[in-house]
Amino acid sequence: MNRPLASAMAAALLAVMVMGTGTAAWAAEDDTFEYSGPTVVTEELTEAEAGVGSDEPPPGMVPTPIEEVQLPTCIACIGGAGTQTQKVSGPIRFNKKFVRYLTGAWVYSTGYTWSSSTTVSSTLTASIGVTAQGASSSIGVSSSKTQTYSISVNIYANKSKLSKLGLYSDFNRYYVRSRSYVGTSYSAWKYAYLYSPLANQYLITTYKS
């Protein structure tokens, strides 16, 4: 067998042994090469099949999905919106401050009897963009107090004078301020007094002046 042919066939044998698991041998009598093993098929794709020049991926190749991020319609909204309330000073205690009347018309009476529960809530002296309950919660003080009576209470009244039964309570007064905001944009501060009720409540006969 001539040397160039032998070299070529040796190279082919090496390629077959690397790519497959078959066996190969030379036939001594006629210098022919014999191979038995798996068939190796090589397929060449056209440019169209490979996806060249197309926005679509080649067959069998699925692109990794990219998560879409929804951006807010306005950058200022990223910070949200709300109300900011702060205590400026206080408390200052006020005792027996009038809350409301518990009876209707002015009458001449010898006295009043009361047995129902009474509730006193916090109040603001001006509108500052937040409720009294919200302001109380923001600065950490009581927004309401309830008094219950296990027995009926009799309250004296001067029958020669027009009177009503009034509800009074002790309060802590705070000076507070509040402002609204949208994102990083803030309104001007607004100020008011906040009266926060304490536990002491009073039933007092109130006379018409």
C-alpha cells in the first residue's frame, strides 16, 4: 500500500474512533479499510434555517424571557402621598372644660338624673388637613375616653334658674402642625391646638346667663 493512501486512511480511522464507539480494522490481503459502528450524520443548515437576517431565533432555540418592569406614570408618585403631622409643643392641662349639653331645652329644674355612658373625643381648633383622631394617633395621645355609670347619678339644680345638664372633661392641649405631600412635594404647614381627653369627666348643671 502506498504511503499517502495509508496516511489518509489512518486519519479517517482516528476520526471515526473519536466520534463514534465502533471498531475499525485493516484487511491484510487487499489493503482495504473496514469500519463497523454507529452512523454519523452531519447536516448543514441553510441561512434561512439558521435564522440569519431574521428577528426570530433559529429552530429549537428559545430565548430567555425578559421580565417587563412597569414604570410609574409620574416620577413624583414614587414617594407616595399622605399627610405629615407633628407636635410643636405641649401638653398643657385644662380641667373641667365644657364638652356639650346632655339635655335639650333650657328648663327650671330641681335636678337631673343620669345613668348613660358618656364619650369625649379629641378636637382641633382649626382645619389643618387631618382629623382630630388622625392627629392624636400621629403624636401618640388619646383620641377618646368613655365614662360608664353603674348606678344613676343625681345632679342638683337651682329651680329658680334656667338650666341644662352639661358634660365637662379634663384635657391635655397640644400645639400641632400638619402638611400634605405628594412624592417629594410638600404643602405649607398648618397649625392648630389639639385637645386630647383625659379620664376625668364631670356632669355639671349649667345655668343660662
